[in-house]
Amino acid sequence: MRLEFLAVSIQFQIEATNGPGRVGRLTTPHGEIETPVFMPVGTLASVKGVPQDVLEELGVQILLGNTYHLYLRPGVETVRRMGGLHGLMSWDRAILTDSGGFQVFSLNELRKVSEDGVTFRSHLDGSSHFFSPESAMAAQIGLGADIIMAFDECTEYPAERERVRASMEMTLRWAERSRKYFEGHRNEVPWGSSQLAAGSSQEMQIPRFARDDKAVEEGATQSLFGIVQGGMDRELRRESALRTVEMGFPGYAIGGLSVGEPRALTREIVESTLEYLPADKPRYLMGVGTPEEIAEYALLGVDMMDCVLPTRAARHGLLFTSQGKISIKQAQYAQDESPLDPNCGCRVCRRYSRAYLRHLYASNELLAQVLNTVHNLSYYLDTMRAVRHSIQLGERARFLAERSRPKP
Amino acid sequence: MRLEFLAVSIQFQIEATNGPGRVGRLTTPHGEIETPVFMPVGTLASVKGVPQDVLEELGVQILLGNTYHLYLRPGVETVRRMGGLHGLMSWDRAILTDSGGFQVFSLNELRKVSEDGVTFRSHLDGSSHFFSPESAMAAQIGLGADIIMAFDECTEYPAERERVRASMEMTLRWAERSRKYFEGHRNEVPWGSSQLAAGSSQEMQIPRFARDDKAVEEGATQSLFGIVQGGMDRELRRESALRTVEMGFPGYAIGGLSVGEPRALTREIVESTLEYLPADKPRYLMGVGTPEEIAEYALLGVDMMDCVLPTRAARHGLLFTSQGKISIKQAQYAQDESPLDPNCGCRVCRRYSRAYLRHLYASNELLAQVLNTVHNLSYYLDTMRAVRHSIQLGERARFLAERSRPKP
């Protein structure tokens, strides 16, 4: 019964597989996503420096927003009144928000965790706030992303086994509370026909952008994903995965990685955890990684990833290219008339020289950050396109091989 | 003889007049410019935060670069090797550079003026440099703008009459030295067929962008404009204008205004100086102004203007609209779903709400500066379009009125 209702809001279709890797299509109320997908991070309802039409041109199908940051600025109520993040940003494609758990975890000194939730201080003005599974859900419903995440505790690294187990158990209890709250309030999403009906009783405005939104089907609403924790312990990861899957979410994330552990360990935990996640649901690995890593994880069967690396590195002049990483500030590029990446077709590589990008960066010009970000995002999205293509080719090759095998 | 040669590089055609205002077409080696024109400032070979394709879409036909800043970063030799500013920036439309005189003038404590030229200290690292009329010309030839400016002294305000006269006389001597140096080195421009031939003797590279440049006609090169000074003294302005015109430049600028004098005085000096500038040559008023001012000066017969106001104000959240100036940081816009300017068709007003622009600005997001700049430039360019249109309509109305008059 519940699953039928969920099916209105999200659908996942696997179209090709090659080993554990798979190519799929994730249908959300705001459009389709080809998976495996890389989701650029738009922390404060903006991918820093990049206008939405350029994101569209790059082929971005889903963006990530950070609940913690958006809760502080501009505030959930403002976003809700603007029709959610889609209305505020004027972005008609899909959006995912994190639960705020990881961001609050990053505050270190400024937080206090209890069974109820987390008390934390704003990094902006030191004011005190509280996130519980319920209030984190309420915030994410107000923000109105297509996919929202259960409120979890990101276990620190390293940690004792007992500490990891206790943290994992609390995340499971919080997952149940998140689910329960979400089930009771999912009709409050600030877009779609449910809201158009519900909104009339309040003085809520439906902004023009949301009104124009023809993509949202009747009855469609948000989807809540569960998050697997369990630190670097394969056994606890297995248990966390099985018990989270038992609750029944339309998608599952692997959280609590990229917290300082060696990369080989990350990979080991990812690979072993994936075994316990259902094959017919999207799998989201949170907060990774380099271009090589995202390709590797995609081939292991991860469907969704996000990372600040391409955008943050760009703002520091670190550019990913088919010929390796380039630090554009270096003097060797000062008179280099070649494009940043001769194998890249992005609007930056098509038009500008390394010399120009180097000059902009060395002169601290705003345009450096804009152009560098566009290129790095393009490189990440191209990487994922190549991975999808290779999985599809692999399946076709296997299909052809099987067909040419002599019949018994 | 000299004038014939100049005609290859620049042509000015007046197409309509209405009172002193005129609509014209300025043809440069890098395309045509409809006048009166507003030239966005791209100090360091970039209009801060705006990619070149967006400038093209806005209809920018000519950009301004600052010789002083480009001389320091990335340096004239680097720009020259990249094919001049056009090659470095990958910008095929027209460019104008200032002479560096005004920028050096702004350094105040850091400069020393003599008959020879100006010794100044870099605002970046305090290193000592020297600009003479000859070296300022050499720099501007290396930068390769379509229109370059004679090296002048911008007289401070207020100043004694004798001081203004002495300064004006030196500017006249510097104009003659500028012209002489330019005539002897104009074939050294880093683009065009003259350079393609000349370049073979050196190890100079012609960058791919310059090579692709089909717009540059054979023999076309830069054009040097003279600058009228004379402080706030109408008589000295008249003398400066007449003696500068006597030297014979293909265009004339009015410099030394917007240096702290009251606006009414600016207007008075502009209007009285314009009388002494030849009607068949472009007239460039340097460093003004607000949207109202640029419209006003255009209707007085000014053909070209530049100002940092639209771009700098944008970065401070001050936006020009058909309904007046808006400070987007104000809380009243936090939930304002209307576009910034309902009468503006720019890509910012077509897509985003005031609430989003306010959020971006309040959150110190890079995109705020990008979008705000795009809108303000659009507003300035639209203002000039409207002025051109009104001059054309005025001429047509007069024409119709004359035709309908009964024949004698």
C-alpha cells in the first residue's frame, strides 16, 4: 500500500548492467535522471558562480542542497513560500537535500547530541538551534526537494566498536522517526497539486515559477531515502543495511564515509555494503569523490554521488582534465594558448586559452571562479556519461557474445 | 594623406540626428558599433564575473580595458603574444583602452609627474614604473585595442587656473608625442595582416583565436583618439579642443571630468566643449555616469561613454531598474516573487525573482555578483538603445513634418 503511493513520486528502472555496475533511469516529480549520476552541490540554492541555464546546458539533471545551510539562510519558511527550492532557484529539474546530519556533525565543538536530536550553534552568528528527526524532516519538506534524506548521525572516525554500534542503533531509531514524520506530512510539500489544494486555506502564495511547473504529476510528492551507517565495521554496516532496508525506503544511501579514513577502506566498506542493498532501488554514496573514485564506485553499482570537490577545487584553481589535474595558477600557463583540456567540449575549453584562465586566476578575477567551476562540473558530468556508456557497451558486448554462441 | 590611412582602420557614419544628438555607426577592425554607445569596463581583460558569450548576448559591441592594470597584470608582452586583448580574451568585437593617465592620476601619493612622463608605484607590490606618452603608446599598441587613447594628464579638481593651463599645455604636448610615436609604430599591432607578415621575422606566435579572426581587414590597424582637458574652465576647454582637433585625430575624448565636481558643472563643460569638436568624428566622454546622465549626454551629442558604475554597483547589490534604483539586500525583497525589473527582458529578469537575488546577495553567493552585473549592464545597454531609438524617431518625425508641409 505504502509502496504503491511511493511509486507515484519516484521510479527506478535499470536499463543495462555490466558486472555490478548498472545504468538506470530515475524518474522524479521534476524530471528524469540518468544513473549513475553525479549531483553538483548547490549548498545555498546555488552552485557557486554558475547560473541555472549553464547547469542545464551542462546536462545537470539533479542538484544537491544543504538543509543545514538553507535552514539558516534564507530559512525554511522563506523557501517554502517561494514554492520550495525549485521555485526559489527557478530550477525545474530534480533536487535532493541532505538531512543536515552531516553538516551538523562537521560543526564539532558547536553541537551536542542526545537521543532526541542535536543542539548546535550556527556557524554564522552562534545562535542555538535544534535538529531532531522530526524537525529535520519538517525542514526538508519545506525546502521541497524531490529526494530527501533521513536524519542520521554521522559516526566520527576513528571510533570504538561499541561507540559505532550505539551510533548506528540511534541512526536506525532516527530513521524510523524520520519515516514516521514524513508519512504524516508528505502532503505538505510546497509544490504539486496536493499543495495547490492545501494551500488555499492558508495565505500561502504559489510563486510564478512553481505555477509554470508542468512537470509535476498529480499526487506526486517527495521521496525519503534511508541512510546506512556503521562506521568502518563491515559487520555493523551489514546490520545497518539490512535493518534499514527492512523499514522499506524507495532508495538507500551509504553515509559516514569520506570522514578521514584511507581510500582503500572507503572502497572496502562501499563494496561490502552494496551487497546488502536491494538491486532494484537507487543507491546513493554520499560525499565522494575524485573523478577516478566516482567512476570506480559507479562500476561497483553506486547510482548517485555528490561531492564539493569539483566546485571547491575550481575556486582554488585546481582543474580536472583528461590529461590530469592542473593547477592553473602556475606560471607555465601564462602564455599557453591551448585550451584547458583539448578533449573537452565545454564552453570554457571551446573558447578560452589556459593563458586567459591563468591570468584571471592570478588577477583574482571573479570570472576565474565562474569558468573554472563550469569546466570542472563538465568534466565530472562527462566522466559519468563515459561510465554509463561503458556499462551499456559492456552489456551489449555480452548480449552479442551470447547471441553468437552456438545453440545447444 | 594621413587621414586616408586612418580611414582604413575606423569609419564613422552619422545616420540620424535630432538636435545635437546623433545616431551613428562606428566601423572598427573588429566590427561595427552603433552609437551613442555605452562601453562596459573590463579592467583586467574581463567584465567582472561575466563570460564573453553573455556579453555578446547582451549586445555589447565594444569593451574598455585599463592599460595601467593590464600593464601590471598579465603584462603587455604576454598580452601581445596572445594576439592582443582580442586573442587573450577570445573577444572578436571592438575594444578600447584608456591611456593609463587617469588610473595613474588616481594613485595620488604613489605618482610623480614631470614633462617626460609619470613615475608611479604599483598598487599591487609598490614596485616603481614609468609611463611616458611613448611608453603608454607602446603599451597600448601591445594590448592591441581597436581604439587607443593619447597619454594625458587628468587635472585634479579643484585647481588654480594657472595650474589647469599648465596641465592642459602639457597634455597637448603629450598628445603630439603620443601621435608621433603611434604613427611610427602603428604597424606593430598584434593582429591583422600587417602583423602576420611582420611576425614571421620574430618567434612570435599568433594564437588560434587571432588566427580565426576573419573580421580584420587587410591593412587595418588601431586608431588613436585625442583627449581634451582644461579642467572646469570653459575657455581652456575651448582652447584644448581647438588645438587637439588641429592635430587631427580620428576621434576625440573629453577627459578630466567626474573628478569630484558638481554634476551641473560636468554638464556645462561637456556641452560647451562639444561645440568645438568636429561633427563628423566620434566624441567620447570618459568615465560617466548614471543611466540618466548617459542618456542626457548622448542627447547632447556624445557618441561614446564608459563607466564602472553599472558593474561596481552590481557587486554591491545596487541595481538599476525602470522603477528606480533597488538595494537588493533589503529585507523587503526576501519573499518578493516578482522579477527584479518587470520591464526588463534580460536573462536575469526573465528567470529569477527578487527573493532569489536577495538571498544570493545576503548569503554572499558568487552568483549574486554575476547575475547583478548582467542585469545592470543590460539596463545600461537598453538605455542606450532607447536613446538611439528616440533620436531616430525624432529625425523621422521631423522628416514627416517637413514632407507634410505645403510646398511654396
